[in-house]
Amino acid sequence: MGPVRFLIFLFSVVLLSGCLSLPKSRLSPPDRNTLVRDQLVIHSDFALAAHHRVFEELTAQRTDLCRRLALSPSDEPIHVYLFQNAERFDDFIRLHYPKFPDRRAFFVETDAQLTIYAQWGDRMSEDLRHETTHGYLHSIVSNIPLWLDEGLAEFYEVPRGRQGLNRPHLTRLLVRLDREHWQPDLPRLEQLRSAADMTQDDYAEAWAWVHFLLQSDPKSLGLLRGYLADLRRDGDTTPISSRMAAFLGDGNSLLTQHLHLASDQQTTHKN
Ligand SMILES: [Zn+2]
């Protein structure tokens, strides 16, 4: 039985017998209010303040991301469904996407639509910054590799003004460098095909490569921009690890130096 039929089957069971236990409002995504901000079409069952800071931040993020990566923005709509609380969100996801792991937010791409599901709460801004990064990227470069997609999302999920410095990831990697003599391995990351297979270490390393490419020097930034332009035009292209070896030198030692420098700057900033 294919996944689609499996979903239909589950849905039928709930409709026939489960309506008694699940109110109808929990079967469909929230859609009582809609707010449009550039590409984002935000749906919710509660009143959305038209100029809520998070929505302004998300549109500014789109401008920043496109400018930084030298990509022309798309106008393909990205539907964002905001659930009032974790319970509503979990009910909906368990029903419609029973195989999804336990997360606070999801980005779903189908042939027809780009969709984000998220829940109102303390971490909502961070979740939305992460998931809308996926939305913006997929609306422009549909075949972006998983590690780069997640690395950019981890970069952009931190509040604006921190220059993409994801402190938990930086700390994790410095500990690994110090205690485990960790060696970065971009070719390994480039082989990853499923987000479900990515560990926290993988997310941290993906973030680190992205932070290095975006924040170290114009040559690294140029390499990333060139890669994305080629990927968008040709569909498949020479991976970043090979380009780095040819144009920048030993990527592993450059990345390690970059992480130590980022740590020093963070310490200086705090003092
Ligand atoms: Zn992600």
C-alpha cells in the first residue's frame, strides 16, 4: 500500500469513528484568518496582528537571504499554517503526516505547494525563521542539497543582528574539536539525503560550513554564490567540497580556524 493510500485509509477511519474523539476543527489546518506578507501567506485560527514583529522579520530575512546569496527572489506563495498550541499542531501532524518525527515545525514541499506548519509559542520566531528559510530557498533553487538547505536554515534561525552565529552549534563543535579531535567532513555531509538521518552533530557541522562560507571572506562567499547560480541553471553541478579544494585550499583547516575565530569574537563581544 503506497503512502498516499495509507493516509487516505487513516483519514477514513477517523472520519467514520474518530469524529467523536477529534473535533472537526482539528482535522483541517487553521484558516480563519489570513495575512499576506510578500511570498508568505499566513493562516491561523486566531487574530494575527498585522504588523507583528516576527512577520516583518521574516520579510526582511527574504531580502537579506536573496541579497547575500545573489539570488533573485521568487514570488511563489509559501503557505504558513500557525497552530494555536502544541496540542492542535500534534493532532494535525499525527493525522496527516503520521510518519513525521516529533518536531515543533515542518516545511513540506509537494509538486503543488510550499507549506510550513508551526505552532504559536516561545520558540515560534526561531522555528519560523528556520522553516521560511527552506521555503524561500526551495522557491528559487528546488534541488538544493540537504546539508546546505539545513545549514542555511540553522544560520538564519538565529535572531537578526547576530550574523548567523548559532551559539549552541559553535559550542558543540568546539568541544568536539577539543576533546574528540573531530575532523570536519563535507563530502560525507554532501551524501546525506534524508533529514531524518541527520544528527545534531550533522546540523552543527552543516551550520559551520555555511557560516564559514558566508562570513569568512569574499572568496568563500563568491564560491557559494557561484555554486548556487550553477545549480539553479544546470540542475546538477560540481559539489562545494571539490570547488573548495580547487579554489580555497584545505577546507578542514580553514573551517577549524574560522570556528576558533568566531569563538574569540563571541568572547570579545560578551566582555
Ligand atoms: Zn530544517
